[in-house]
Amino acid sequence: MKKIAKVLLSRIVIVGVLILLQAAFLVVAIWRLSEEFVYLQPILIVLSGLCAVWVISKDDNPAYKIPWILIVMALPIFGGLFYVFFGNNKVPRALRGRVSEVYDKTKDELIANRVVTEEIESMSRHTAKQSLYISNNSFYPVYKNTETCYLSPGERMFEKLVEELEKAQHFIFMEYFIVQAGVMWDTVLEILERKAAQGVDVRMLYDDVGSLVTLPSGYYKELRQKGIKCYAFNKFRPRLQMQMNNRDHRKITVIDGYVGFTGGINLADEYINGYEKHGHWKDASIMLKGEAVWNLTVMFLQFWQYETKKGEEFSQFRPERYMPAPCESDGYVQPYADSPMDDEIVGEQVYLNIINNATEYVYINTPYLIVDNEVVTALNLAAKSGIDVRIVTPHVPDKWYVHMVTRSYYKQLLEAGVKIYEYTPGFIHSKTFVADDKVAVVGTTNLDFRSLYLHFECGVWMYRSKAVLQLKKDFLQTLECCEQMTMKKYNAIPLYKRMFAAVLRVFSPLM
């Protein structure tokens, strides 16, 4: 009974019930009004028709339009109002205004080094265009004088993270989607608390929705009492509002300005296989040392200013200020961020650039494969052009319905020659691309609509860095414990499951 009471009184259940009650009230109110005032029904039907026309004419991704058109036309009385309330996938004005203001005030902190760009251009114009796209549209420049180290699985990242945190002397910045008590977070927290007591400037951001079921409400107050400056990003409130969709899905650690981590790994024990949640958890991270860490520092400080509403002198956190010695150049490194506040889907375009410019192979790790027509077309065209395209997805799902939608894409990809593998030991959470032994990305962006269009994300683009071949080696080793999917195996999936997956796929942009 205590366990049941604990669940029923948990924050997520209480908030969920309140939101459902609001949604139910909205439906009942519309229904009663349409019955009480019969003349409203034709008006609501006309509104639904106008909404359908509006959806069709909007400059949105067609995959996002289709489910809304179906909803609006299937529910002519309610559909139009549903779209008015919930159909706008743009960041709400309040959130957009505050974050944009911070971006505008801090973008001058990111100054591109033309010499570095010209060096890349002298080696490969196609690759230089990829880097320039990131610089021009996310405003994060490319660097040399940076060492890279690919870390997979999560246990390796955790070991390195603890090692580097212990060395911190001046400041530690951490920003994560999920934080949960356990071996990983308790170990990190002990270090942060100790460092804060020693006078190190320790700051923490966590996403309120990402940590909704893993942290108690107001957890940031507990951390403040330990000397850790902390905020919960975009606090979750029991209100029907689209702002709740725009989550901070980034995972960033910056130590003394010249050591940085990012990738798919959150601060919870399943990411380091502290316990078995969905079989063996395969994840990936990248550790940077050197000038390129500055981009991660700016990302963190931008969100910090958004939460604190206070300006800050960024220059005091620059890499060269505390770096004991210049780092040797390890290729070219470009950490970048992607924001839902503009019409530029940087995360997807970075992936598309890698696929479209590959000449030999593209190897992809992704926990979800729920993509738009542009990505499917690019993958199919690459495979049909003789490029070795391989994708690893989970065999053990974390969400059964998402896994069904992922598998619904197998048929058209397999028919085009794309090789698909499922990670049989469990769940693969890595978000990585590597191509031609030269270019790679390690980041937080999943191949799904929520990650590509709604979340704040980040990644690290690399050219001729050590981590590129480290990633490739790890990918090929991972294939040894994967099951390759074939058309025969796909056709063996029961027809009713494939039909249900097809329905889910239509509405996947709204999941």
C-alpha cells in the first residue's frame, strides 16, 4: 500500500492528473457549447476546415502536417480548436523572447577563425561547407588546438568524468536532461559538494521534465544548500501549454574552461550499467581538451543567463585562462548547439550533410529511427549510389511503441540497400555518425521528431580527429554482437503489428 500511495502521490501523477482534467474540461466545454448553441457547430466545422487549409499551406515539415490534417478532418467539431490550442510546434513567445535575448547578447563571444576554415577548405571543399554551415547557422565556430577522446560505453565516460572533476580548481559547469540518485550521481554530487566547499564555482542545470520522475520537486534548493548553484530549466507546471515540449536535452560538463564532455550519457545509473533496465546499455560520449571547449562553455552560460536573468563576463571562463599548457591540434573540432527557436534544423542538416557527402561509408548509431522523408531519401540515395550505409538500433526497446515505429522504416531502407542491425545485448542510446574515416559527430540529437524539431540539443562535429577512428573501431566491434535485419526477418513480423506500426508512424511527429 505504501508503494501504491507513493506512486499516486508522486509529482508526475499529480501533474498528469491536473493536465488531463484541464484537457477533459476543454473537451466537455466545447461539446456542451456546441449542443447548447447549435449554430456553433457549423462555425466550428468551418474553423476546422480553415485550420486544415492553414496546416497545408504552412511551411512545416509534411510529416508534421499529415497527422494534424487527419485529426482536424476526423473531428470536425473539435479538431480545429485542438489545433489552435496544441498544433503550434513553435516555441512559445515567452520562452522564445527570453532565450533569444540572451543569444543576441552573447553571440559576439563566438568569433570564427578564418585561418582554420581556410585550412579545412584547402583539404576538402565539401567538408569545409559542412563546417561553414554550422558556423553560419548555429554560430559556433570550428577550432584546432583541441584533443578528442571517444568514450563508450558509459562506464568509460563516468571514469574519465570523475577523474577530471577531481582536478577542478576554478569552476565546474554541468547541464543534464536526467539526474537520478544512485552510484553515478551520488559520486558526482560528493565531488561537487566538496569542490564547492573549497571555493570552486560549481553550477548545475537540469531539465525539469527530464528529471520529473527521478528528482523530487524543488531539488535545486537542496543543491543550493550544499553550496552548488543550481536551476531547473523550463519548470514543468500543470498547465496545457506547448512550452512544456521544449526541453533541454543537452548533456554538458565543462571543467576550468578547457575540459569538456558531451554525448548521450545522463547522470543516472542505467547509463553506466549500474543496474539492468533494458539489457546492456550502450552509450557514447566525447571528451574534449582545448580551445573547442569554449563553445560548450558559451552554451552553458547562455542558459545560465536565461535562468538567472543576470549578465556575466564570459571572458573569465575562456580556456586559455586556466589551461596549464596549449593542447596539441587533434584535427578540427566544432561543438554546436541546435535550438527549436528558429526555422533551422541544424541537428538534422548536420546529419544530412554527412550522408550526402560520404564517398565510401556512413555508420550510424541511434536509439530511435523515426525520421522525415528527407533523411530517408538521403539514406536510400547513398546506399543506391554504392555507399556502405549501416545503422545500429536497439533490440531491447525502452518504449515499445517507439520501437515499433523504428522498425516500420526498415522495409524501405533495406530495399534500397541500407544495412540495419539491432544491438542484441540490450538498448543502444548512442547518437553518433562517422563517415569515410574523416568526419564524425557525437552528440545528444536522436533521429526522431522531438529531438530534431522541439528540443534544445548539442553535438560535436569532427574532421580528421583521433576520435573519428576511435568511433569507427567501436562501431565495427559493436556489430559483432548485433543481429543483422533482413527482408525475411522484417516480413516475419506479424501483419497486425506492421499495420499498427504504420498507424503509429503517421502520428509519430506528435509523440
